[in-house]
Amino acid sequence: MKIVSVSFTEKNLDDIRQLKRDLGLGNSSETLRVALQFALEKHTEEKKIRGNQTAALVIRHSHKTERFVSDTKHDFQTLVKSQNHYCQNSDECVDMFLLSGPAEQIKKMRNQLLSSKEIGKVAFLPL
């Protein structure tokens, strides 16, 4: 097995520790291997999504990314059928989008949102 050096934020490290405890795993390396396997399985399943699709996209983000979220929504306005916005607390918002259109465009919108470090979570649910 190879040893690699990876940089994580404190939040990432806290999440890794929590996942390790929740799954009863022995160490962080094992936790990261399990997480990577889960991500690869999910990615493989998402690659099968083709054609016209309907999907829900839910994101949690800081207030300072509101412009980025709005710009992204406008970039993909032909997909967005509905949006709900909720101020979760003084610094975080949750946006829920109902999307319909070409699967590749829906995935592209999701990936554009994922590209921002200020987006805390992106949940993608093909319907």
C-alpha cells in the first residue's frame, strides 16, 4: 500500500473522526478507503443516468455564496422548474431546486455548485 499526503480542513477532519466512530472503523486510513469506495459506487450509478431526467438538488451554503448560487441558477435556468430558499441561521442557507431536462446538463449544474468551497453540502436525487 502507498502512503500519500492529503490536506484537510478542520471540518473535514472532524467529519472523518465522526465517520470512523459511527462505522466502528479502526483508523482514518480505513475510513477514507471506505468513503472513497462509497463515492466511487455512487459515481458509477450516476453515470448510468441519461436522457431527459427530473431531479431534486438541495444545497447548503453560506450567505456569502448567494451570488454564486444565483448566477449558477441563471446559467441553468432552462432546467430550474422550482426553487425554495430557506435561511437556516444567521450564516447558512438551504436551497432546494426541482430540475428537469437533459441529465448531462443537470449533472453539470450540480458539479458547478460543487466547485465552490463555500457550498457545504450538495444532495442530488434523480426522481
